[in-house]
Amino acid sequence: MKTIRIALDWTPNINHIGIIMAKELGFYTDLGIDLEILNPITDDYKVTPGKKLELDIADFAIAPFETVISLNNKKNKVDAIAVYAILQEDISSIASLKTSNIKSPQFLDGKTYASYKARYEDHIVKKMIMNDGGNGDMKIVYPKKLGIWNTLLEGKADATWIFNNWEGIEAKSKGIDLTTFSMDNYGIPYGYSPIILSKKSRIQSNENEYKNFIKATKKAYLHAIEHQLDAVTILNKYLTDYDKTNIDVLAALNATTKYFGDKQSCGYMKDERVNLFLQWLVDNKLENSEILKQELFTNKLI
């Protein structure tokens, strides 16, 4: 058996369901893989998934596409590459409570935004405000990662970044009305998120095993679409106590399955979508034009 480690970006949630199902149903073992899932809660998010990949603590990591860009352009360059898109469309958004009367991004001027401190997050939100006619002068706070969503619910922040298929489902099940703004509607061609990434050097040394890992992973995401009740039962074993109590996992899965793709598109990344985001970063002076020449993703493992 080949031990493969994957570092999650967050505590287990609906976006990880294929990986967890493949482990629990033996899809990895069938292909000679012993998968170890690295949960960020064990170190309280002190070491990012990208850093775990860099330090060879993990073979694969789950992160936004920005992590691939960051690793390839840091002083001590890491040969990171995206190998699998978990979602075929961006289903994240900037959310505020409907009672706050924030009708569009420009209303976030002078408000408090709870940030995850992701690479481009603050710039993206400011740009959304400006594209909507505002000044982009919101106050940004950085709570502990596990508490960010609750800062919104408790009125300690006016807006934050959410996944519509997780926090959005929680809000709906609690009868909390949200106002959400998608990047695409405000001039931000956001890329794939989350993605699975690895290192080119590791892929070269373990190509067959890594292809098998992706094969089993894709099989499980497609399996989750067809076997939703089983998928929910399996995922529930991995959820935090908070999520077990507050998330309607079946509703979350129903809201997500169409974004996993089909047999042809599942996991696949398109040149045009990646390039549009990269060009936006360059145009907004968030990255050097060098990123347009770099090999930042591949579909060859799918």
C-alpha cells in the first residue's frame, strides 16, 4: 500500500465529500492507496495546506487556486500545480445579514469585514466595492478562522466570505436571511476554488499512484451524486460537533452536486477560466505578468 496524505483547507465539509467517501468505501485501497487526511483543526490552522505541501508533510493539498500562484512566486519557489477542480463554478460569495440593509457591495464602505487573510481576499472585496461605485474603505478584521462565520451571525462584523453550499445552507436552515454578492456579478473573474494541488516533482516520482488517487477521488465525487443518502451518512462521521448540529448536510449536498461536473468535466480545469483570473490579477497589479507564462495547472492526472 502507498501512503498518500492530503491536507484539507478547512474542517471536513461538503466540498471534501468525494475524498472522504473514497476513503470510507475503499476506492483508494482498491488502487493500493492508504489515504491519510490531515485535518487543519489538529493544529488550529497554524500551518496552511500550501505550507504542508511545501514542507512535504502532504502529497496533496486543498486550497484556492491562489495558493498555486503564491507558491510558484515566493522567494523560495515551490513547483506547485493544480491537478483537480472540486467545483466547476465559483459558489462562494460575500455575505451580510439582510437586517444590516447592505444592498450591494458599495454599502460596505465604512463597515467591518471579517477576513480569512487569504492572498487576494481583501483586494477582491475592496475592488467589488469600487466596481459598485464605492470607495473600498471598509474596516478589515482577522478573527480566528473557525470563528469568522460566527462574527457575522453575532453582529461583530458586517460581512464575510462564505460558501453558499455550507454557511449559506446553515443560515437558511436557521431562518437567517442573507444578502450575498458573487464576484462574477461585480467584475471579478474569480478562478477555481477549491482545487487539489501537488508538486510537479512529486508527480514525476509518483505518477501512477497519483493518477490512481485522482481516479478514485473522481469516482467518489460522481458516486456522491448518485448515492446522496449514503454520502451524507459517511460525511457525518467526519464533521465537527458544531456542523453536525447546525448544517443540513443533505441540503448542502443537493446544493453542490451539479457543480461537481459529470464524467467528462469532473475535476477538469479550463485554460480560458484560469487565464481570465490570472490576467485580472496582473491588470490590477496584484501579480507580475510572469504568472501568465507559468504552468500552474494540469489535467493530465484526471
